[in-house]
Amino acid sequence: MKRKPRCIVDYNSNTGSIDRQDAIIQPYAAAHKSMKWYRKLSFHLLQMALLNAHILYVKTGGTKTFLQFSHDVTADLIFAGDVTPPDKVESVVGLTERHFLDKLEPSPTWTKPQPARCRM
């Protein structure tokens, strides 16, 4: 009977944590099939860094979910001091939620209906 090499034993003992990380990030994956490989890699590395920060946040007593934590960090990066804290999360949700354009009624000078401008 042959023994497994140490590297195989280490790999098999640590694959569970990688699977958990992938399972946490998968619903919020930002990479799309049509993206260039370097953008996919950049988004994945950014999400891994965000997940690691969330794990440290939870270990220090934080209670927010990964999604809430991601929204807060994203709001701080995008709106760096421009928006008050309660409005930050609403602004980020407005950027990420699905919203649809409405048709404008035709004006007297223009007879075709036009799509309304998005408020976001």
C-alpha cells in the first residue's frame, strides 16, 4: 500500500474552505461570459478581497451579511463622503436593482413616444 504525498493530503484537507468561498461569492458574481479574461480576474480578486474583509469583520464582532457588507463598502468607495450614510445604501441598491424605463407621451412637436430618462 502506497502512502499519499503530503501535498495531496494538504490539498484535500483545505479544499472545503475554497468550496465555501466559491459558494458565498457565486450569487453575487460580477463577471459575465462576454467579459475579457483580465476583467473577470480583476472582479474575482476584488470579490475575494471583499470576502476576506467580511470574514475579518465577522470575527471582530460584526453582524452584517456579506451582501450588506458589500453594499456598505461599495457605497464608501463610490460615494466617498458625498452622501449621508442612510442614503448610501439606497443609492447603491438603486444602481444594482433592476429598473425599467417608461414611455413618455408624445409631445406636440414629436409624434413618436420616447423612452423616459432613467433617474438613476
